[in-house]
Amino acid sequence: MTISTTSTVIGGALTDIGWDGGAYLDVLNVALRDVRPRFETDRFRSTFRDQAIDRDWFASLLASNLYMEGYSAGRLKQYAGIVGDGLLQRDIARHAQDEARHSRQFYDLIFLVFPHLDDPTLRAEAEANVVDLNKITDCPAGYPPPEEEELVNSLILMNLFEIKALYLGNYLKPFIAAHSPVAQAPAALAMIERIAGDECHHIAYTARHLDRFIHQRGPTEIASLMSGFLDQMNQLEEYHL
């Protein structure tokens, strides 16, 4: 059986912030023994590489990241507004701000990596997908907060998709370097590194909240949920963060 590398990657990321991962890391390891994520496999990397060498495909991927980060930022801001727990509300609100910043960073990356695309029409089209959180409408007053089951599911999904995003950010790096003009490559790579740092923070905060629920609900239930969501994620062919 091929051993998952994800627990090692995430364990290292959590160690970097001074936390051993608690019960969360043990539960993640159980889930990874049941279901290996596609995004960590050689086949996934090879498929990504075969497409990413195409400049047009890679430019469209950066544009997709711009849109999806902005969309995620808006939904997270709304979700933060209805979560009752003050600490979780603060963490999700920061997550929303990070994703909004990422949408702007991917906007910048498009024109750093592909300066030949820099014309007023394309800039206007890209700018339209950069989110402004001040324009995101909050959920209506009295909107019911999520039940605990929904909250646990949301935290697991956020955690797993942020893990996938960390992998995908690393997969972007060699192609950012390859497609960028030599003078622009360092700035473009530094931007990807900053985004990856945010992904590590998102993994850590969702893991800490999940750790609390693991102690409340037991590791078996959370591990089973993680395995089920990993299996669903493996059915998706998506390469955006």
C-alpha cells in the first residue's frame, strides 16, 4: 500500500507554528489510511504538468484562481457573520480577508507572468472578478446560525480543501518560473509563497477547531467524515486553489 504523504506535510506545517496537531493529526492519519487524496499522487502531478506547460491553459488557471478566491472570500464573510462562536467567527473573518487578498494577488500574477495579456480589456475583465468584501451583503438579520453538525462538516471541508490548495500552490511554482519573464519570476514566486503561508494558517486554525470537536464527539466519527469527504474530493478534476 502506498503511504500518504499528506500527514507528513501537514504535521510539518503545524510544527512550524508550534503545535503538535493534537487529536486532529491522529484523526487525519486514520482518514488518510482509508482514502488517499488524488492531489498528492504522481498521476495527478503528471496530469497537471501535461496541462500546465500550455501557456494558454496556465493563464486560464490563474484566472480561475482569481475568481474562485474572490467567490470563497464572499461566502466566508457571510458565514462568519452567522457563526455564534466568537473565536471561530474571528478566524473565518480573517480567512475571508486572506482569500480576498489572494484574488487580487492572482490578478497581479496574470499580468506578471503573461505581460502580453496586459491590455485594457483583459484588465477590466479580470478586475471585475477581484472581490471587494465591503460590497458583500451580510446574511439577513436573524439568519439562523449553523447547527453543530453543519459546522463540523464545514470545518472539515475547509480544512481538506486548504490542504489541497497547499499542494496546488506548490505545483504552480515551477510553471510560474517557467512561464514568467526572467525579471518578473522572483516577484511572482514570492507572491505564491505568501499565498502558501496563508494556506498553512487556514489549515492550522480549522485543525484547532476540529480538535475541539474531536474531543467532544470522538475520533471515529470525525475520521469517518474526513474519509467520506476525501473520497468525494477524489471524484473532482479541479486544479484551482
